[in-house]
Amino acid sequence: MNNKPLKSIETKIDDLIRLCDQLNDENRLLKNKEDGWLNERSSLIEKNEQAKLKVEAMISRLKALEQSS
């Protein structure tokens, strides 16, 4: 009985299992990075909005000062 074809199939299956494990690990890392980027983006949007509101308030105060002069 020749076990070569069976061994070849087993080797290929083992390779596929390792590849699946590797891809799962990589996918998990990428999802974690994505979560980090989304959190950072949200934080930056909030900071940008706060800066915008401060600039608008300063412009309003400057206009008020200009009108009172």
C-alpha cells in the first residue's frame, strides 16, 4: 500500500491549518489597529470641534470689541 498520496494530503492540510491560524492572528491584529484608529479619529474630531468653537467665540468677541470702539 502506498501512503505517499495520503501523506501529501496531510501535509497540505497541515499547511492550510497553519495558514488559517496565521491569517486569523493577522486579522485580529488588524481589527485591534482599526479600533485604535477609530478611537483616535473620534478624539481628533472632538478636539477639532472644540477648537472650532473656541475660534468662533474669539471671532465673536473681536467683532463685539470692534463694534464697541
